[in-house]
Amino acid sequence: MIETRDLWVRFGPVAAVRGLSLRAEAAGWTALIGPNGAGKTSALRALAGLATYEGEVMIDGRDARRLGRRAVARLMAFVPQKPETPPALTVAEYVLLGRTPHIPYLGGEGRRDREAPQGLELERFAERPLGSLSGGELQRAVLARALAQEAPVLLLDEPTTALDLGRQQLVLELVDALRRDGLTVVMTMHDLTLAGQYADHLVLLNEGSVVAEGTAAEVLSAPNVSAHYGANVRVVEDGGGGVFVLPVRR
């Protein structure tokens, strides 16, 4: 379980995140949504320990600041929007970097460390250099590296942006299967329909503050989307708890 208490992230005089208090339950899927500049990525980077913040980030009741970087890496895997992907590294070498928190200092990797996560259709790319991959292939390699950490918490910053529709579904279904096995997921998402289909808890941010949170049906109302995105939409519930947000031509 991850919890933030009165979290602030500032860039000089500008506060990107303002007093954020949220609770991401264990084995739950929390989606941070909101318009551009709402503070989603800044909040996620603070959770990952990659942004300076005020307030508290708690991991299973422990203050993240009191944990070492190696310990945090064993607990949380982070997939950024724009990861560092050295073009000369092969996919296999890059995915192996995800095992770093589990390999002892001065030690070498074992057979298990060299086994790439399954389900991302990357096997045939194992020896390809990262620089030769398409955007979607590269995105899957980045996710595979994060999954190789085998951390109980997965933080994802817009992981489906570079993927076509089929690959989006592949990635989200894989993440959902892992969540059902106990993985805790916190993800920023621009696609409100995907958020409404997969996340069980949505947090709507605007100007760095929480303006709504709850289930998809509670948060993704036409008035909320209109007020905070400036969009004209129709919201359709599918009867199984999922929500579709459809733009309507003005």
C-alpha cells in the first residue's frame, strides 16, 4: 500500500502538486488523470523518489525517505514517459538492468536474472539493439525492464502512449493480470476510457490538487470532464463497472 500525506512538489515558485493526500491500496489499480499540466507526472515521480517533495510518502507504513534507494527499487518499479534507452544496448541487456536491485554488490547475474518477463511478445527482439526498435517495441522493452524488478508496486507514466490499439490492450491486460496476482499499480493516463475500463480507483487532478476521486462512475461524469478538460463528451457505463468517455462534436 502506498500513501501520500500533504504532498507538495515545487519547481521554483511554482507548485506542481499541492497538498496531495492519496491512498493506493495493495493489489489495487489507481489511475491519476487530469488535463495537461495537472501535476500527474510530478506526483508519480515523487512517489518513485525521483522528485524533491515536501510531505510524506509511505510504503506499507514506512517513510520512503528512511529507506535506501536499493530498498525502494525492490519495492517500486517505475516506467517513465521518456526513459533512458541507450541505443547500442540489446533488449536482453536492457531488461537485465531491471534485476540490478536483486544482484549483490560485486556479484553476477544468475539464470533467473536472465529470464525476461513473459507476455510482452519480446522474445524475437532479445538480441536487437534498442536503437533499431519502433516506438511501440521500445515501450514494451521498457515495461519488461520494470517487470523484471519483481517489485510489488508498479508506477507507470502514460505507458500506452506509443502503442497501437492491440498493443495497448496487450500491455493493460498483462498489468491487470499481475494486479490480480497481488501487484499494486499506480498509473497516469490520458485516455479516460482506458482509465474507466481498467482502474478501480481514479484520482482527478487539476492545477496540482485533487478535484475528484472514487470509482470510474463517480469521477468520469460529463460535468467533471467538461469542467476540468474543457471537453464536450458523452459518458456511457457498460454495466460491469467500466466507463466509456466519448467526445461529441460541438
